[in-house]
Amino acid sequence: MLSPEKEKIKKLKKKLKIQEKKNAEIRDQMATQRTVFANERTLMAYLRTAMTVSAGGFVAIKLSDDVYLDVIGIMLIPVGIILAVYSFSRYRHKQKVIEGHHQDYRPTSHEHERAHHSRYNEEGQHGLP
């Protein structure tokens, strides 16, 4: 039979393993949130760039008397629109990938804890078979 100190140490080690598993899952969830936010920041950067390109094209057309700048402005407006459409499609694609990974993720710490406690209760106070 185990001494009381060894038994305490064994129980503490089991609790520590359970807590480490929970902490790992919390880190995984936070990483998922960071990934979602990074995807949204990327969308905003693309849209900001698209608006700047389109606005630059519009300004080039309206404020210039030079044909050369008019042609550049006429080219920049569709480029900005295409960039905006591309940014939305890229965002949606990445969001679906993130959601797919999130749905495939199965937390294990609660299952582990439940299994541990049911085994502990079946085996008695000491956790021995």
C-alpha cells in the first residue's frame, strides 16, 4: 500500500495532467480566435488598398487635364474594384477553411477528466484496481 505522502503526490500529478490538458485546449481556442482576427485584418487591409487605388484613379481622372493621367485613372478604378472582389472571395475561402478546422477540433480534456473521475469512483478512494 502507498504511503499517504506518495498518494498525495500521485493525486496532485493526476490533477496537474488534467489542468495541463485544459490549458492546452484554451491555447488552441485562443489560437483559433487569433487566426479569425488575422483573416479579418487581412480583409480590411485589402479593402483599404482597393479603396485607395480606386480613389487614386478617380482623382487622376477628375483633377488632371492630361490624357496620360486620364488613362491611368481609367485603369486604376477597375483594378481597385477587382482587388475588392478578390479580397472578399479570399476572405470567404479562408473563413471556410478556418471553420472546417474548428469543426474538426474535438476537445479532450473534459472527456479525459470525466473518464478519470468515473474510473476513480469505480476503483475507490485510492485509485487502485
